[in-house]
Amino acid sequence: MKYNIIFAAFLFSSFAAFAQQKPAQNLVQYVKPIIGTQRMGHTYPGATVPFGMVQLSPETDTISYEENGRYNPKVYAYCAGYQYEDHTITGFSHTHFSGTGHSDLGDFLIMPTVGQLKLNPGTATQPNSGYRSRYSHANEVSAADYYKVKLEDYNITAEMTASTRVGFHQYTFPKTDQAHIILDLMAGIYNYDDKNVWTYLHVINDSTVTGFRRTNGWAKNRVLYFAMKFSKPFIAYGNHNYSKKEVYRGFWGKFNQSKNFPEIAAPKLRAYFDFKTEEGEKIDIKFALSPVSMDGALANMQAEIPGWNFTAVKEAGQKAWESELSKINIQSKSIAEKQNFYTAMYHAMINPTIYMDVDGEYKGLDQNVHKAVGFTNYTTFSLWDTYRALHPLFNIIEPKRNDDMIKSMLAHFEQSPEHMLPIWSNSGNENWCMSGYHAVAVIADAVVKGNASFDTQKALEACVATARKRSYEGIGEYIDKGYIADEHNGVSVSNTLEYAYDDWAIAQMAKKLGKMDIYNEFMKRSENYKNVFDPADGFMHPRNADGTFRQKFDPLSTNNQGFIEGNSWNYTFFVPQNPPELIKLLGGNKRFISRLDSLFTMNLPDKYFAETEDITRDGIIGNYVHGNEPSHHVAYLYNWTNQPWKTQERVRMILPKMYKPTPDGLGGNDDTGQMSAWYIFSSLGFYPVAPGSDQYALGSPAVDAATIQLPKGKTLEIIAKNQSDKNVYVKEVLLNGQVLNRNYITHSEIMGGGKLVFVMSGKHGK
């Protein structure tokens, strides 16, 4: 094995020492992972540590991705595997996305049972037909790095916690001679019949099992290895092979591989392990993951959880969360506000996820094993979402992690067969989801803000190479024409708008690095948004290759109108890189304000978004769609008009409408932390309208006070004098005692620390 004893001992001792640190206060108590698990939030309630590789959480159904050969829209509700409204649990798997609108993962499902062995999960309407169990929310606990539930059909209490790479299960059984632990290697999220390409299981001894599975899903070529240890030896074991009849079977028929046989390999396997238990007896399972090998998984387990103290692992995980949460300490008279805020912090620090073994090895996009030297390698880059506020938040409170995330993106670029930065990547795979090439915005934002220990010249080259990739989704036509033609691309307008913003971000980075030729090239490209603006109707509008605008066009509809997950009414405001020019384009200050007012006050009938699964009534205010990302900056655009008080009013209206401390408390997919990052910034009183700029637009703080922990021991204290639900207007802003006569604060002013005071009022200015 590649495991190094000294290295492992060092890692565990460091983890233990970290766990012994005493937090200043108990912020973990305000984390409610159950928030967002109902309806559109798509979060999960299970156990994970900050940015952890393991997300150990329950699954509540087995909805297939396909039905009768077509996409099954019911699967959308199960992007995180769990829906609060369900009444049964099918098991507990080790990998989950948080808040996404498409999905994968759900690896290595474990389910404890008693009585007759059942290897089929059964159905929600007939739970007794399979191994699933009924449960009740009355017997469910969801906390930071801890999940507990009573499996009613079996009288088993299930508890789980996790370290970075290891899930820790604890099952309390009744007295029985028929106790089973099922390991389902077929189960998965967004599953379909042939998703499993191959699985392998190796029973090393009566308490240790290793294996892997290869899947073809959102990630086309994904391999994940595991190591599993039981606290008690099993008395028998076996498996059932559900694969199609193999054309070639070799000579394995000499054995009965289904019972007490040490290895099995096939596309579809479910295994079981049998025990006898006394009343109240606990069986613990440690389940480690590795992107590299089974030996790597064993090494990860030994490094992170060498013993069997469940409580100690749980406490260490919660102290890790306490350390992260304490980077922003808020004061509020409202418990609900604290629950919203610290759950948002929690959700913001789940992704991106660490993707490497304890020795730094990971599998890259080229399918080779690489070693991260001098940085932690990350994956799960939902960049269409997270460039907007999540990564800017990390530049303030997680600068080292954000720097490592960019190093991970640059490693992705080097390993990419297409030689591009990530678009939406996970587990050594690019899935090409969503539009734009927003890794460039994340990189530019870090460079402009001075948080860049990576090779900035190589980073700029990677950004430019990605933005010049003519074969990728209309970039060639975009370069030649200045827009993407409607007949060539179904989301031609939103792609043009997003490319233009990304090009502006590249230009800012180039300027910072003194590359004025690149700056001039990409500043010119950044104005391409003008080429899809139709002055005849005042909207961003699909444009044909011959230069004419599409005749049949509805700016209210989100379906087949040239936009991804949005309508023209919302996307017309997507020029975050140049609000003053957008205001001119839309007729000047007065007309712009009226237009923006209408977005929030008009009614958008359901028919206009009925065919867009990522947009529902839950996340809509008027025609403003907060439940999806393209409009997240829009409320702040009033700052560029003569009525900035409307930004303050709109932000304070959005916060309580779209965020509540309840299972259905999120107005849309949390999208790996972007929705939560919006909440965090907006609650503090400022927001990064255009990442790549060093400016944050000022808003209206919803907390009474906050202290942000900054590098080098500095702090920024935010005070909102007279803040209340009625006093939402900002009368005056002072930075370190000096009046701030502008509607923004700079990154250097934030990172310099000191005191930012908002004087609040119940009346707005003129």
C-alpha cells in the first residue's frame, strides 16, 4: 500500500489537535441542514465536513433518470437524493451534490435491515416489498456533520458522521439472529439501467471489504474506490448479480460466487453481510473513498479515523464547522436570522469538494494519476452559479482555499484533452453543463483582488485559450460576428451576454498584469452585448445570422427564446460589467428605473416558465427570478441610478421572501452555495455585482452587527445602527469614521479591516 505511517500519524494528530481548539461560541447550533430539503432547494440533510469528499446522507426513493426511453422529469426532485415529503428511506450513500439542478453520484448505498433478507429496494407505495424502511421526521435529527434517524420497519437507529474522506456509520440493532448490512453498488442518483459500467468487490477478511465502481452519468467516465470496515466480524456474506447475461463468462463457474466468495466483478451488484445482534448492540462501519485506488481508500481511513470513537469523530467534525462558521460572527435579535445565516454559511462551505487522497494523489481529466504539490486539489465546480458570489466570498473569508481552487482549475486546464478551463467539472470529468466560460471570472477576480499565489501569466494564457476556443458552443461565430446566431444555438442570446461578461473579466486581469494587447482585444469583445439588443423592442433579442432579429419572440417566456434558464426580461439586465452603458441602452435613468421597478412588481403567469424545471413560483417575485442565478445582481443596479434607496428596499424585501429556516425555506436550487452566498453578502450590506472588479455594491444590512475575520489577524466590524424590519434605508455609511460618499466599497478597504457603520432609517432619501 502507498500509505505512509508517519504521514498518517501526522495528519491524524493535526486533526485531533484541531478538534481540541475551543470555539468562542456555539454557532453550530444554528446550522439546520434540513433547510432546502423540500421542494426546490435540493440540499441534503446528511453528514459532511467543510469541503469534504464524503457527503453521507439518506436517499428517500429510487426514481430513474429515464422512463420509457425518455427523460423522467420526476427525477429532478431527487438531485440530492432526499426529498423531505417522502416517507421512506432506501439507504445511506456517500456522495451527493448540494443544491444542484442536475445530478449524479449517490455512490455506495448502505442499508441495515433485520428479518428476511431483501436485496431489492422496493417501492414507496409498497415499502415491505424491499429493503427500504418507513421513517418519521419526529425521529430524525439533522445537524452539522451529524444525522440520525429511526428506521421504523426494523427498529434500527441509524447515526452517521464523517471526516474529509471517510463516512462513519453507527447502527443500533434490536436482538436478532437475522441482522444484515446491505451494500448496494447499483444504487445512484439520476440512475438509469446501464449507468453502472463496472463494479468490483473484494472481501479481504471478516470485517474489511474494498472495491470500486465505474459509472457513465453526468460525469461520463467516473471511477470511485472504497474501503469498508466493520466494528464486528460478519458471520456470512454474499451478493446477487443483476447484470444482463454475459456473452463471455470465462471459467468462473467453477465457484459459487454468490455466497461467501471473496471477490465478484460485474456491472450490477448488491452485496450483504450477516450478523447476530443483542438488544441495543451497535455495529459501526467506516467507509473511506479514494479517486485513485482501494489502497488509497484504506490509507485515507487509517489517516483520518484509525479508531472506533464515533462521538470523537462527530465532535471533531462539528468543531471544524465551528471554525469555519466563526469567520463571520453576526449579532441579531432573531434566532431565525441566525439559523438562516449560519445555514447559508454551512451550505456555502460544502462545495467545491476536496478531490485527492491524503498523500495528494488524484485522478485527472486525462485519466492519469496526478499529485497535488503545494495545494489541495478540489472538484465540483458549478461555475455558472458560483462565480457570481461564492468565489468572491471565498476571496474574503477563505482566500487560501480559493487560491487552491484556482490551482485546481489550472491543473484541469493542463490535463484537459480540449485544453480548456472547467465549465462544470466533477470527479476528474468535465460535463460541459450550462453556458459561458466562467472559470475566467473566478481567476480574474482573484488576480484583481491580489489573492493569487499561482502563476498569473499562465493563468491569463489559460483564460485566453479558453475564450478563443472557436469550436466550443459558438465561440467562433461570436468572435467573427460579435454575437451567436439564433439558428445556430438554442441559447444564443444568453451565451453572447455571458461571453461578453467573461471577456470583460479577462480584460481586467490582463490590465492588472500589464498585457494591454489582450486588454484591448477583450474589452472590445465585452461590448458584444450590444449586438443582441434590439432597440425596436428594448430587449436582448435572438438575432439571425443575416443580422435581422427573430420575428416570433416573447420576452416573458423562458422556453425556446434564446436564453438558458431565464427570459429576456431578466437577461436584458445582464450587463454587470457596465451598468452605466446598460442604463443608456435602456433609455436613461428615468426609463431604466421604471423598467427595473416593473421587473419586481409585474405578474409573470405560470405559463411562461411551465416548461423550465429550474424556475418555479417558489423563486419568483413579480417577474424577478431569484430562484435562479442570472438575476442575482439585478436588485443592486439601482445603485447606478439616482434612486439607490431602491436597492436597499429590494434587497430587504428579497431576503425574508426567499430564505426561511424551514425545509422549504429556499426559493430555488442552492446551486452548490451560490444562493447562500447571495444571502450572506446581502445580509452584511454589500454584494459583488461584477466579479473581476474590486468593488462591492452597497445594500442594506439585515443584521445588527457582524465581525468578519480576515487574514493577518485583521477584522472588519460591521454595525447597522437602528437596523430593523422597518428601518431598511441607509441614511449614511462611515468607513473607519469617514463618510463614504459612494455606493460601493472596495476589496482593499474590506481586507484592510476596521469599522463599517451603516446608519439606518425608516425613510429613504430622495
